[in-house]
Amino acid sequence: MISDRLKRALDYPYPAPKPPWIFSDHRVFTPGDPLFQKVFQDIGSQARHAVVAAGSNRAPDQLRRKFEPQDIVPVSMVTLRDVDTVYSAHFSAYGSVPATLTEAAGLSLRSAVLWLTDEQLERMNETEALGVNYRLGWIARPALSRRFGLKSPRTGAYISLHGALTDDDGSAVPLAGFTVRGRKRRGLTQQEVQKLVSDRLHPGSAMEDFIGMTIDNTDERNRRRDRLKKTAILPDDTFWP
């Protein structure tokens, strides 16, 4: 039987409903839900920041770990041109290989936008290890959700400081489970990317043992990150600056 921590690592980026929806009381409310209108009225009129989800931040399971039941987070859809979501060249503390956005000419990514209050953005920043694993970048791209009556003059995203993980051909490794027009490379699941990195770093290691060491040993996790960074596509400061 798979352990809870192995399941958490391998389930990344976790199931996510198609926007629009509202996250409230640690639940998902879609427009077809009888309580949607009531929750919608609780959103309030305060200004919110539009932040794109590159990976698990679009998933209710992850939002439950990051926010309190009283937090209300509207989630809408966005299309980003010349952008893709790929795996980052590092490991999370819970064992997953997480995501980052990257520049990708000719591609068109469909993903979720979280509409966060100042306090929620601060909390999200804490969970993203700013300055260690990610930076929060902003572009002057107006964000708009007519469904929720929300707008922002800019759009944010968390960009990995470690660069994009590369495959044996030196190309960035895209995530499975996202809609990306123009993408010719097949996106990998978490299980597939774990095999890719374990074969590279510790050939012959059982996946459960490999992930367990990633979780249990911080020094080893950092050594593995540093080895992956040697062949990573490093982030460009002009991309989502």
C-alpha cells in the first residue's frame, strides 16, 4: 500500500477543477452549486492580486494546506501566449519535483489565476520560499474576470530560481495535465519525472526510497538540486521580471 507521503509527492500537481470556481471554507464552489451566489457575495470589494498557477496552486488539495477555512479565493482562467509550464530543477520538501513557467515561443498555455488579497498573497509567498526557490514576478498584463467582477493592472507568477529541469536532449520538461496549444513534446506526470531524475541521480534506486530520501534528508535534497541545476535552463530575468 502506498504511503501518504509518497502519494502526496506523486500526486503533484493534484486534481484541479476547471475555472471558474471559488475556494471557501476549504471547499470548491462552482457556478452550478446552489451556494455559489452566496459565496460570491462574500468575496467583497477589496483589491486583489492576480497570480497565475504554474502547478499545484490551482488544486484545492494544495490550497487547503496553504489557507485557512475563512479564506475566500476566486479562481478564473487565463490564456498566456509564448509561455509553458515545465518542471523546475529542484525538489519540494514533500518530495515532488515542482513547476515553473518558462518562455516558449509559439505556445499558448491555459491555466488558472488565483485572485488573492494582500494577506493571502503574503501567505502564498511564505509557502513558495521566496528568495530560496522562487521569485514573484509581475508583468504589465491586465487581468480581468467578468464572472467575479475583478480586475488587476498586472499579473503575477512564481518563477523558479533554479531554472527548468532538462531531459536527456537538453530540453525543458513540460508538465502533463495542462492545456497547451502548439506543444509538441509530451508532458510528463510526476511519476515519470521522478523516474527521469532518479535514473539520472541514483540509477537503480527504488522510487519510494528515492523520494523518501528527498523528504527526510535536507542536505541530500539540496545536493540533488545542485546536480540538476548543472544542466538546467536558467531563468531569464527579463521573463516575468
